[in-house]
Amino acid sequence: MKNLNPYALLSLSIAGEVFGTTMMKLSEGFTHPLFTALTVASYVAAFGLLTFTLKRMPLGLAYGIWGGVGTVGTAAIGIAFFGDPFGWTTCAGLVLVVGGIVLLNQGSKDAEANEATL
């Protein structure tokens, strides 16, 4: 795992988290064994990959991206496949989440640039 790009690991972790959350919805309160097992396996994989990501990426940035992109991804799946409500406030909230991720990423780049000039 050392040779993998931390953003690639983070992307796989996010995909696992979004898949696991979708399976959790389909498990209907953990009453469907297959979807329950997929939920557990997906979350174990997602957290395992996030753990490897944290070895090579700042905590705030990694978790911010993980949580934010996961939120946007699960919201999009909920809207597209489960009929979750979507309106201007939902759209504004998702835009704010993405904006927060962009700012976190930029803040980390600024900090790295400042350290490099010292």
C-alpha cells in the first residue's frame, strides 16, 4: 500500500463508505442478511483504507474529504434511487460541503507551501 497514491486510497475508501451506506439502507434495519453483511464488509474496507490514507495525508484534510465526498455521494444516491427530497436548500447544502472540501484542500496546500519556504 506504500506505493499507492494517498488520494487513490482515499477514493477507494470513500467508495466503500458510500456503498456501505447504500447497503445499510437496503438492509432495512439489518433485517436482510446479505445487505447487512455487505454493509459490514464495506465499512471494514472503508475504514481500513482510510487508516492507510492517514499515514500519508493530514488528518483534517483526509477526513474532511472522506466525510464531505461521502455525504455528497450518499445524498446523490438517495436522490437518484430512493426518492430523497431535493430542492434549493439541499442543493445549497451540497454546494457548501463541496466548497468546504475545496477550502480544506487549499489550506493544506498553503501550509505545505509555507513550510517549504521556511
